Amino acid sequence: MRKSMSMTLGGLALVVSASVAADYPERDVRMIVPWGAGGGTDGIVRKISNLAEEPLGGTVYVENIEGGMSANGLVQALGARPDGYTLIALTYDSVVTIPWQGMLAGYDIDKLDLIARITSEPDAVVVPEDSRFDSLEALIEAAKAAPGEIRAGIQNMGSRTHLTLLQLQDQAEVEFKIVSYPGGAAPQKEALLNGEVDLALTSLGDFESLISAGDARGLVEFTDVQSESFPDVPPASELGYDIQMGSFVILAAPANTPDEAVTALEAAYQQAYDSEEFQSWLVDVGVTPNWLGTDEVEDWAEQTQDELFARMDELKEAGLIGQ
Amino acid sequence: MDYLIELSKGLAVLMQPDILPYLIGGYLIGTFFGAVPGLTSMLAIALLLPLTYSLDITAALVACAAIFMAGMCSGSITATTINIPGAPASMMTAIEGYPMQQRGEGAKALGHAALASMIGGALGAIMLMVMAPLATEAALLIRTPGKFSLIAFALIVIVISQRGAISKGLVATTLGVMVATVGIDVMQPVTRFTFGTGVLMQGIDIMPLVIGAFAVSELLVQSQNRASRTVEVDAIKASAIRRRDFIPPWSEVREIGVYRYVKTAIIGYGVGVLPGAGGSMAAFVAYAESMRSSRHPEKYGKGSVEGIAAAEGANNAMCSGAFVPMLSFGIPGDPTTAIVLGVLVINGLQPGPQFLDSQLALVAPMFMALLVAALVMVPLTLYVLGPWFVRIVSIRRDVLYASIAVIALVGCYVATYSIFQMGLALVFGVLAFLLRRQGYPVACLLLGFVLGPSLEEYCRRSLSLSDGNPLIFLTSPDSLFFLALTGVFYYFMVVRKPEARQHA
Amino acid sequence: MKSLSRLGSWLTGPTGVVVCLLALTLIYLLEAFKIAPPIKNGALTASFFPVALAVVMLLALGGVILSDRREAASGEASTEESEEESDNRDETTGAAWRGPVAVTLLTAGYIALFAHLGYFIATFIYAFTMTLAFATGRPSPQALAFKALVAGVITLLGYGLFELVFQVRLPTPWT
């Protein structure tokens, strides 16, 4: 009696989950982008979601919920029902800055099911075209000769770009004058152009329009692979620096989202990722495709977190960041 | 010469049957969103962004330009008729237009607003097409200390133009800046004034402030009266609005003067070119300058057509100015152009210094759309729909205000997806209502809020660049220029005014 | 009851507003200092600007008090005041306060129930009650029915606009 009951229940569960899998998605999927419409992350997520709709068999609509360095969007995602109909696009700040700073009580990435990483963009040093520094070595030499004078533009204090610069200062044993431009790469661009800073620290993709027009150039990328979009810019590893910093876009859902949904989403997005259209678009905008599927991305994210938390702790000890 | 040819080709493209509907449709959508309190043209573009995928990029750009221009003009409609500006950029129009409406001159006020929008918008578009590279170079001359002084200039001028209530103006402005400091600090990842709550960490969005300060407070004001329709309806019915009433009398236009229209357009365009400044700042600075140079400054605040002309002309000129840094460098001059930038990027285009040369054929229709929207759509819409606009006032009060309340609050939710921000709208509404009753200018509150964060950011960065030396504001030529300008305005508006009164 | 309304009138009157703002500024100032001392190691901190603002505000409030005193002393109302301003400046009588209070309470209720009851129900109730708040006198049954209809139309139009045209998710009781 009990055996047949459990068999029936098991069979029922199988049927139900199979029907969920067969029917998912039944309604529109909501993708939260915790950054402004028209920005870099927004562009990437919209593009790939658009291409993923067909293989997924449903619609994905993007909601921009900005503010709090992605905290606002996170709050919404965490509060949503884990039924596969709410997703969120994570970037560096969601994975590193917010948990480390403790800006969102109780939040860490284990509250989310990570689906896949799509892109990564290493940070870089960008100088104006007419800069007197034609290589990283030249810059470092000049910085050693004039400590605290060469002006380096970053984004927010305590942000990823700040961290990268601090690591460079640390490893090269130099000191720049740090000038901060919250609000993304746009004010950095302006500052580089009007001469308010001597160099800017952010991804090459952010400066793509200036680089291709010949108004700016990159000196180094903080990674260990040569970029295809920017073949003239050497990776830091080649120049003897062990710095790998950059942003990335990871798609995620609230924890305990049904496996069927996660699998379906991963498959659909991977198809979109592999498409010719997406790949060539990425080259155009200067972003590096860097797929990491569901089975690997969580480990990678945790590892990244551990490394960066340790770095940030070190820098905090040294009194270089934060209050 | 080639440039002109490309532009005229752009015009031809615009007139094609598969593109033109987007101009008209975009304009009408922009008018609706710009006029209704609780909705903004920026919201319209953001909501339509996904649709642009399926559209041809030219059509999408044309639609965006039309929405942008329309939104700036139509804010004046509700500002004049029901004293609730549809967009912060029309705040001044409410201050000047509503008194005119109450005198039965609403149609004329709308006409002046439209005329100014037309001229300002058209001049702005022309300046965009002709002067873009020059404007960019000029903008690059202004660095952070200069930007600080510019914002400080704007805020000081805002305060000193509250004749007779300067202290209250200062209180309101400072309050606005204080409200803007709630949330995460501008430069460092530190939370301020959040009292430990998670929700306040989001900071206070501009939507609840705008909706609260204008829509909700007006609702509260109106709920004090018990008349079933607003008093003016009888006056309107009696005079039977004719389409001709919308055309501003030539004598008044002449008195405003060509010089004023041109100056206003230049101010609007210039403010638009500077990244981060917005329509409300453009409108205000132009308004203040108009007041300073006016022969009848006492009329301001009671229904001055000069004031309307200045504010509306500037905010439409600003639209074109905002495209300059976006197209030249990919640096958006305003939230709406940031979204247009997104449209370009998603379609594989990256604005930059070469963009205007290589992609002129693509953006020419958009430039032309700005021009045509200003020159043709503005007067056309007013002519066709004008009488209906004015009749808004004759809707039964209970229906009218209930609708406004619902749309404004739901619009607030839609813009922020936050019930908390809806609650804030109510809080600010009550606050603004109480302040208004005591003669505190709410426009100042809003401008302080909008400009405050920039003021702080630029101040801190300037001092960080100069290693803490405050003299940087005097040694930087750009900063010195704006400080001197502040002095000039102070002289004309505070020092000289009492003399003028004595003579009169 | 009467003393409560007298307190209310004073609080929202000219001096009351100044006092409230003063209190607000002092709280703000205290909170600002809690964040950090304004200047640390020679650099500006996150609290520098707020502290400066609070100081400006205190000076401004001082200015308001002075100018109010001057006005009261000279005994004449400012001639610069527009008609609209003086209309709003009138002390509202007890009856006229009912309107704003009602609107405030209704709106607060709407916001509180928006997510729980979902868009349709909450908006319908709100629109209906708002039409009552702005009506004159006692509405007849036909008038009530008409208002209910209007409320329904408003709710539907809002739905059409936001959910259908713009694909925005309005809350439902079951999310």
C-alpha cells in the first residue's frame, strides 16, 4: 500500500516537473538590470536576452532598477519568488563591493542561483593620444620621479577601478594622485579629453569610441590573455605584473529556482551567446566574450570573491581604503 | 557644402512614408507623457527602448528626437492649465502661466510657450547641426572647478531671484540639497542619513520629489476649495476659446524681442552641451537672465510672458545641446540622451569623434527631426489640440484630480518599482503643501535637489585636485568666469533693484 | 480636540514651520557628525558637505525669522506677494482642513495597500474615494454610481496605459 502510494506520488512529481519543464516559460521572464538604461551592462544584457528569446520560447523583458551600486536591483531580485520568472544581471559590484562593504544586510551570492557568466572586461590604463607616456614602463618611470603628481582618474572610491589602481601602485611601488569620477566611464572620458587627468583606469570597452577615433590609447590590460579587440594593448602578465581585475556580467536567479528553469535558461542563453550576431557585436563594442556555464560559474564567483575580499582587507589594513 | 547636402538628404529621408509616422507618433507620445504629471518623456523613451529592436534604427532615432522635443514643450500645458508642471523643466512656466490662466489668458500663455519652444527648439537644432564640433571644444574648456562655479552660480541666482523672499528661497534650496544627500555618498561607498534602514539607502529618487512637490501638493491645495469646478470655467465658456486666441499678439512678441529669444536659445543650448545639467537648469538660468534684463521685472511671478518665453525657449534648445557631447564622445548630456546612446550601441554604433563624419547619413534624419518637431509639430499640435488642452480645466474636479492622483502615483511606482518611493511622494507632497502655504518657493526645493549632488561632487573633486587648496576656484579661469558672472547677477538683481524702485 | 487643532494651526503657521525646519536641521547636523568628522587627515569627508549645508540652513532660517519680524513690525503685508500666494497663505479654517487631511489619509492608505490588494482593487477604491473627497455636498445615489463608474474607468485606463502599452508589471495580490 505504502509502496504504491509513494510510487504514485513519485510519478506525480515527475509528471508535474516534466510539465513545468515542458511549459516553462509560460509567462514573460523579468530580467532585472541594476544599472541605467543605455549603459554598458544594460546594452549587453538586452542584446543577449533579445537573442535568447527564440531558443527559450518566450519573452524576456528588461527592467532597469538602478541605484545603490546595484543594491536596489538586488533587493528586488532577492524579494522575488524563485519560480524562474525573475532574473538579475550581476556585475562586479554585486558580487564583490556590496558583500564586502556589508551594504545589504544578510546578502551574499549564496542567496542567488548563478546561471552563467557571459562577458568579462579587464580593466586597463588609458591615456590621451598626445600623452607623453607611450608605454606602461614610461608611465611608471615618470610616476616614480614625481610621486603623487600624475593624476589618475578612477570611478568611485572603493570601487573596482580604485582597487586595480591600488594594486598597480603597490606592485610598481609608485604613487599617483587619485581623482574620482563616480557615475561611470562617461565623466572619465571627459576628464581625459579636457586634460584634467593624465590617465584613466577602466575597461578599454568603455573608451572604445575614443580609441577607435584615435583620441586615446590603451597602455595595458589587467589580464593574462591578449585581447583580440585591441591587439596593440599588451596584457599585464606580459609586462611583469600579476594583476587580473575587471568587470563581468553574470546572469542569476533567486536561490531555489527550479532546476528545469535554470537548465532551460542556460541553454537558451548559451545559444544566444554562440550566435554570430552576438559575437560580432561584442567585438564592435570592445567587450570580451567569456562564457562560463552553470556548473562552473558559482565556484568561479566564490573564488573571485575570496581573492578580492583578501585584497581589500589588506588594503584596508594599510589604511588605503574605506572608513 | 557636402554637409548641407547630407542634411537635406536627411530631410528627404524624414519625409518618407515609413519614417514620418515615427516623427508624428513620437511627438504625440512625447506630448502626452510630457504633459501628464507622473510621466516624463524620459520614461516614455525608456519604456519604448525594447521596441526599438524591431524598428529600423533611423525610425527609432527619429522617434526619440520627437519624444524628447515634445516632452520639453508639453510640460507647459498642464503647468499653465492646472498648475502642475508635467516636467521639472516647466516649473517656471507654471509660475508664470497659471496666473495668466486664472485671468482667462490661458490660451495666450500656451501660445507664447509654444512660440518660444518653436524658436528655441529650432535655433537649438540649427546650432547642433552647425556648431557641434565647436561646442564640444568649448565644453572641454570647462573642467571640474568651472563646473562647480557654474552650478553654484545657478543656485545663487535661483535664490536671489526670489525677490522679497530671498531667505525663504535659501531655506527651500538648501532643504532640497539636504534631501539629495540622503543615501550613498557621492564619492565614497558610505551611507548617509539612512538611519540604519535599507530602503533609504536607495536614496531619494527625483520622481517622488517632483510628483510630491507639484502634483500631490497641488491636489492638497485644491482639496481646500469646495467648488465643483474650478472657477475659471465660466470665464472660459464665456469667451469661447477660438483657435486664434492661441496666437500670441505680435505686440507682445515684439516686446519680448528677438534678442531675448536668441539669448535664451543660446543659454539653453549651452546648458545642454554641458553633461549633467538638465532642462530645469536651462529653463531656470534663462528665466533668471530674462528677469535680470527685463524692463518689467515686477511682472515676474504674476504672469509674465517674457518669463514663459525664456523658460520654454531654453528647455527646448537644451534638447539639441544635449546631443552634442553624446554624439561627439559618447558622453550623454542628459538622462534622455543616455538612453538614445543605448539605442545606438545596441545597434552596433559607437558615437565618437569620427561618428559625425562617418555616420552623418544616419543621424541627419534625427537632426532634421529635431528641427521639424520644433518648427512644425509644436505649432501644429497647439493649433489642432489647443482648445482641448484648455478644456482640461473644465473637467469635473473630482474626476480630474482623482485621475491625476492615480496616474501620478502609479507613474511614480512605474518609474522606481518601489512602494517606498510612492510613500515618499506623499511625504514630499505634504511638506511642499505646508511650505507653499507659508510662501516658500517649491521650485527652489526642486532645483536644489537636482543640482545639489553635482555641486557636492564637483566641490570635493576640485579640492582633491588642488590638495585641499580652496583658491583653485579663483585660479581656474573657467571657475573665475562663473564666479564673476554670479557677481554680475548679484549686482543687477539685488544691489540695483532697490534703486529702480526708488526711481519708479 | 480644540487644543490639538490649535497646535496644528501653529505648527503649520509661519513660526511653526521655522521651528520644525530648525528641529530637522539639528537632527541632520547630529547625524552628519555621526558619519564622520568633517575633515580628516586634511581631506574632506562624506560629512563635510552636509555640515556646511546645515550651517547655511541655520543662517537662512535666521534670515526668515528676521524678515518675518520686520514684516510684522511694519504692519503691512509684502507687496510682492502674488494673488496665489496670499490665497494659500490664508489661515485655513477648520472645515477647509478637512480636504487636505482626507486626501493625505486616502493617499497613505492607497500606498500602503497597493502591493497587498493589487493594482485593480486598490486603485478602484482610491479613485472612488478621491472623487468623493473632491466633491461638493452630499452626493445622490446616482452621483455615487457615476463616481464608481468613473473610478472604474480610471483604473482600467491606467491598466491599459501601463500594463498593456508599456509592458510594466503592476502588482497583483498573488505575486
